[in-house]
Amino acid sequence: WLKRSSASKNVFARCNRKMDFLAATKDGIVVYDALSVSNRQEEDAHWKTGKTTNGTTVKVVASLPSPPNAFGHAWSADGDFLASVCDEGVRVYNASDNYKQVLSLDKVAPDVAGRAGGIRNVRFSPGNNFLVTYEKWDPQYLENVHLWALQGAEAGKRLYSCQLKGYTSGALPVSMIGWSADESTSVELVPGKGLVLRSGKFSQDDESAISLVPEKNIGHYEISPVSEKGASYVSCFMPENGGIVARVAVYNLSEPAKPVIETHLPAKVKDAKMVWNFDGSAVTVLANSDVDETGCSYFGTTYLYWLKSDGKAQTQIYGSKDGQVQDIAWSPVANEFVVVVGFQPATVALHDGKTGKLSSTLGKSRRNTIKWNPFGRFIAVGGFGTLAGDLDFFDRSKEETVSSLRAPLTVDCAFGPDGRHFLACTVAPRMNEGNQISMYRYTGELLFKIDYVPDVIEGRHEDTGAGARTKTQALLFAASWRPSGGPGAAAKWADRPASPPRAGQRRKKGLPDNSQSTGGTAPSAAYRPRAALGDGAAGSVAAMMRGELPAPSALGGGESGGRWEYSAPQAPTLAPMEEWEIRKLEKQRKKEQEQKEKEDKEAAIQARKEFEKAERDDKKKLKTLKEQLQQLDALKEKEWDELTEEDEEQLEGEVELRQQIAELEKKVGGSS
């Protein structure tokens, strides 16, 4: 029942030009079509019926139930199905068939002693063969993670259960069960043991298929996309434990006995965010610590690392001296990533995903968020949270800013599947009032805005007898696009270049600097009394106090035509300096000169030390490279049928190796 023929999918792609997004609210889930906006006016218009703030109406595709105490939902990777939590358990809807309900799964653990339990989060497997449900953990019902079959005769059957201790609701701290992107391997996190690997069918009967990633202290993990050679990798974060610093290790799922590559993180690192590139050839690790030993930041310290999945290279890109790494995002189609780093205004930097090295700096501005569109053409660079909400749409292909605007109070945002619509929302619990969804085009226009306001706005405080209790107007908890990653995606949406600017306009190369206006609505002017805006004396005095007019001339204070005559302010006349003041200044200048000479001398000594150290390092590296060249010469003596793939890869690097040797010999004068 979860399968459709490829022919029907292609027909769906051609005939249904829809672009759905959902709003998960306290009153249920509402699905809208972003491309169906009409000027229809209704007296009883409401966000439930698609009413916008400018009077237009967005088509409501479906309204689905959800409990008020939980709003868990998940799209399948191809966007064909939507799973939503309800009071009884979870329901699965066919998004390609007008959100028709196709399956209902009951919660496993009952409510205990008046405590509301139930399913709080759900996850599809990559191929839609399984669904994992996460229930609220209860000491009386320890197993709160359940695996369900979605295909064939066993559809709707619970296959396996395990435990995520302490989980209550909201975002998952870790996925207890996962799969490789091609669903050939399943992964289960077993605390104190490691990652248990099984076949993608998750069969417990075939014990010979079980293997183990032997990391007993795993905090969380991320599975890579399938690489060009068909390999799948998993990166594992092991937090600091018993005096041993935190580390990250990468394993090949087909050979999990030992890591392919690993790196130890600095002391006091609390967590790490691991992000894979689109082809599984590299992973970035953003480690963070609550402690900033440099004393420059209240927000702790971040460290950014780049690791190749084949184990051949790794490097630290940014450290504590570079300031906070605000965000990092890989291109969805190219081997490159963008980083926002440093104190505000922060640097927006583009890095080569093949080496981790800096490719170019896009600009410096007050930004902390990066979002790529699905085709890797446009990048949204925003400054949200504690920043004002300025947002730039940057064209990566032309290295220019298409538009800039202000999206205040944005909590979450994302490009739509067409790569040209951009959703920005204000949601709870980050913002418990002013919940809204705004839809923009990449060219900067606000297409529509939907406000989520409760039907009945109650008092902010109430006294229940046990003390005052603060109420909120929280209504919207999440907003997300329906994915478009299925076989019909290419037929539905295509990458298109940006429309040319209007006649007479030119787009800025790079990102706007921090001093430029970001467009949008200008801030309101401060209130001024009416007299301050007139032509009378009161208005003139107010203008002088604000610095808009110069003060009256001290020499000509008369009137001319009923108005004061003004002249430019004149610098005051300084009295001659006393002799003791002159001696004091000379002594101070002499002291500053001696200090400068001392600092210059120390800098010269330090530069000499660094030069000598660099020279020693170059000689050491030259010696190592020559040894590698000798090994290559030995490989050449083998017969062609004796060479392994690894030998051939080493021989392919001979030209680059000789170039490095030649450059180093020039630097060190040919000595080694």
C-alpha cells in the first residue's frame, strides 16, 4: 500500500504542480499549498482556512489531528508520506493521494497514574519500509522505542523494541535506530556496547549478519550518504569520560572492527555536530565547549574539523582564537561548504570540500545562519536569534547578492523544493507570542504572511491557588516543507538561474558589508512633540539639541527677518601650556618610544625563531617526501599484475609529490 508505480509518479509530477508546507499547531497540523494563493475574501477567514495578513488566502490542502501535548510529525525522505502523532498513537498519510490515511499504529505503553504518555516522535526509514516511534519514557515501561513494518504482509506489525531512557518529548537527542541511505544496513545504538549493525531488513533471526562498531561510550552518530564506490560510513561522537577527552571516529559500515580515521577533541568539549557532504567523502565536526579560556566570549568555544572518510586527511579549520563558528552548511550538490565564523560582524567563508581549505571570503556582516537551496545555486545568509533578522539571498553561481531584506524574530527557515521560495517562521517554545509563517521569493518580495493567534486570548497570569501561573499565547510549534526527493523531483522542479535585475540596477558582488542597509521596513522614527516639527522657536531649539542645526553665533545673536542667524561652530581658543605640562608630555613620549623599541626587538626575535622552526619543519618534511618517492620507485619495479589498487593510487600521486619536493628544495636551498 505504500508503493506506487513509476508511471503514476511521473503523471503526478507533471499534473500536480503543488508545493506543500505544513504548520504544526496546538490545534493540529495544517498543510498548505504555497503555489495556490488567491484574492478570495472571507468574513470568517482564519489561519485554519489559509488567511494571510494582506487579505489573500493560501489553499489549505489538509487538516490533520494531533494532541495538544505533543506535535511530533515526520515526512518520508521522498515526500510521499507524512506521519503524525495523535492521541491514540500515530497515523500515516499518503501525501500523494490528498493526504488519505493509510495506516494507524497504536501506542504501546498505556498512560500511568494520570501521566500522559503516548508517541512523541516518529522517523521513516530511507526506503519507507519501516517506521520508528518514540514514546515518552516511563520507569514502568522501559522500552519506549518501537520499530514497525510498513510494507508487505507484515505492514503495521511491531518488529522490535528498545529504550531511549529519559526521553519525554520534542527533538530527539539521538536516533536509537537508523539505516544507511540505501537501506542495506540497519544501525542500533546500544549504550555500553556500541552500534549494532544488521541487514537493512532488520532481521533478528540471522545472527551471522550482526556486527558491531565497538564504541561503548557513543553519545550520538551520523550515517553518511552512499559514496561513489558504494561504501557507507558512520561518524561517532564519544563525549569526555573519566578524564579522557572527547573524540570523533569514522567507521566503514562494511568493516566496523576499527575506525578509518579519528580525532581527539580539546579538553572540556561538551558536544559535537557532525555534518556529511553530499557524496559521503568528507565530514565536518563542529565541537563546542561551555568554557572559553581566552575570556573573549560568554558563549564558550568552538572548534571546526574536516575529515576525509577514506582516512587519508584531516585538519582543524577553526579554533578558539578564530571566534565562535556560528553555522556551517554543505552544498547539496557540490563538494564545498560555507562557514559563518568570528565575532559580529562575522566572516562568511567558502571552503573547498576536497581539502577543507578556504576558497574565498564572501563578506563580513551580522549573520549567523546559512541555508542552501536544493540546487546549490542560492544561499540564504541570515542573522537571527539575538540579531535583527537581516537576510541576504546570495547567488553562488555569479558570486553576487540578489536581494536583501529583514525577517525579524525568525526562529527557523528553509528553501522550498523549487529553490526560489523561502519560508521563515516564528515558533514556540523559542517565541511564545507572535507566532507566524512568512513566505518570501529569492528576489526579496514578501509573498504572504500567516499569523497564528489563539481564538481566545486569555490573561497573561492566573492564580490557581498554588501561586501565580504565567500563560503564553504559543500556538505554532513547527513549520516544514514537504520534501521533493522522489523519482519525480527532476520533472517537477528544475534549477533555473536568477532573473536579471531591473533596468538600471546592478547587483553587488559578494555579500553586503555590515554598514549597508538591508532593505525591508525601516525602523519607526522616535516620537516628537508637534512643536518640535514646526517652524517656531521651540522647533529650532529642539533641532539644535538633536544636532540637526548649529547653535546661534556668539557674535551675531540678533534677529533677521524674525529668524536667528546661525554660523558654523568655532573651535575654542586654548590657553598656552605650562612648562611642567610640556616636561610631562616629553617624558611620556620618551617612555612610549622605549616601549615601542622593546616590542619591536621582541617581535624580531620571535620572527627569527618562527623562521628557524619553519625551516626545520621544511627539512623534515622534505626528508619524508623523498622517502615516499623512494617507495614509489620501488613500486615501479613490480609487475603490472602485482600492483594493488592502493599501489596504483600512490603512483598517481607521483607528479604532485615531485612538485612538492621541488618547491621545498627551493625553500631550503637543496639541503636535507
